[in-house]
Amino acid sequence: MLWNDQIVERRDCINIEDRGYQFGDGIYEVIGVYDGKPLLLTEHMERLERSAREVQLTLPSSISNLKNRLEDLVSLNELEEGIIYMQVSRGAAPRWHEFPADDISPVTIAYTRPEERMTTIENQGATAILTEDIRWLRCDIKTLNLLPNVLAKQKAVEHQAIEAILHRGETVTEASASNVFIVKDGELYTHPANNFILNGITRKKVLQICKESALKLHEETYTVTDLLEADEVFITATKLDVIPILKVDEHTIGTGSPGKVTKKIVKAFRALYEQEV
Ligand SMILES: *Cc1c(COP(=O)(O)O)cnc(C)c1O
């Protein structure tokens, strides 16, 4: 694993006073690795930099150094298919809520985990549940504070669903760890990238695909009713890529099988990734 700027063997080097551990005071990224290569690493590092800025955390090293270290880690671990998990906490210091003194440095860790691609589920589709979005008002920052997301995902799993789609009142925001798109009359809708959602890198790629394929996409809010009455629904996230959602709670979406537009996006996303490798 990567621990600060060193690649080490140990996995149990957490300081009990690490602010990531005690307050969730830190940020993270999950990067997909396909055929031994991290996908869209620059985009992930740029988002990490943005998250750091938004929580007033100074990254301990440059983006290009971090990229090199992560690439080293992938090759040392001989990872072919899987993810890199990386987090930066505000550091370890006696537990007081306010930021520690300037001489405390952030703690960076990263490790890899083998994971299969979700090809079967991508082809066949999955089900989701709906649950109220109880998160704070800065969901645009990829922070370690994930308790509401954990609770939502647990509820999904208890209902044999792949994801929990979140709504604030009538407005659908995103899902516990993925972004949500709906298709109605051949046009796509997804929540705008503001403080209510995490702007996924997969989401951004789908926007680009829509532009290139002349698919009409609206970055607009839509309601729970719009979702349930949509012709197609899909979710996007790193390593999940693009997953068709065929059922939400008890409601069948569209025909109950993966729709035309979703299939097109799945195919285009794969092609995009194959080009990158
Ligand atoms: C990370 C994350 C996503 C998906 O982002 P990707 O960059 O596509 O992996 C969506 N929603 C939330 C809440 C997330 O934390």
C-alpha cells in the first residue's frame, strides 16, 4: 500500500488520533483499473484536488507525483482488474474539532483491490430502491463522511437491490454511490452538478458520449414521479460503469428490460474505455 510517500507492506498503520478515523475529516477517490491501467486518473486527481480545496486541506504532494505513486502501486501489486482506493486525511493530532496546528501534515493512504468488471449486470440490468436523501448540503465534495450513504446502501442490500436512489422531497438527486440518469421520449435527464450531488467522472463521460452521439441530454432536476414513469433509468459510477435499472421499489421501469438508449450508452462507454487502454 501507499502510506504518505512510501510504498509499504503493512496495512495496519492507522494512528488512533488520525482525523480521518475520528471525524471523517478527509477526502478520497476510487479509481478503476482496467487491463492493468488506471482509467481517467488525471480526472480523479483533479477532483481530489478540488475536494481538498473545498475542505481547506493542502495536498501533501503534487498531482503528478500522486499519479506516479498510484501507477507504481498498481504495477507493484500486479493489479489487472480492480480499483485503487486513496484517501487523504487532515492528519493525526489530539482530538479537538478545529484544524490542528500547521506542523501537522495530512496522511495519505492508497491500496488496490482486485474486482471483476460488472459485464453481466451491465447487460442484464438490476433493481434499485428509493430512500430520502438525508445528507448535508455539500454533496459535491468526495469526503470520508459517508454514514448516510452507508445507511442507504445497507437498506438497498436488505431489499436485494444494487443501489438506493436518493430524493430530497420530490427531487431525485443521485444514488448512494452512483449518479442517476432517466430517459423519457428518447431524451436524457440527470441532476445538475451542484452542491446536491457528487459530480461523477463516469457521469461526465456519459455527458460527453451524449454530445458525441447527438443524444439530447438535460442537466435538470426531475421528480420521483418522473423517475418511476421514465422509459429507462440507469446509474453510473467507477467500475460499475453504466448499469440499467429495471425496477425501482415495486415499479417496473419501461418494458422491464434494458432500453435502447441505455444500451447505446453502455456500448459507447465500453468503446471509450477500450480506446483509452
Ligand atoms: C463517487 C461517487 C459517485 C460516482 O462517481 P464516479 O467518479 O463516477 O465514480 C456518485 N455519487 C457519490 C455519492 C459518490 O461518492
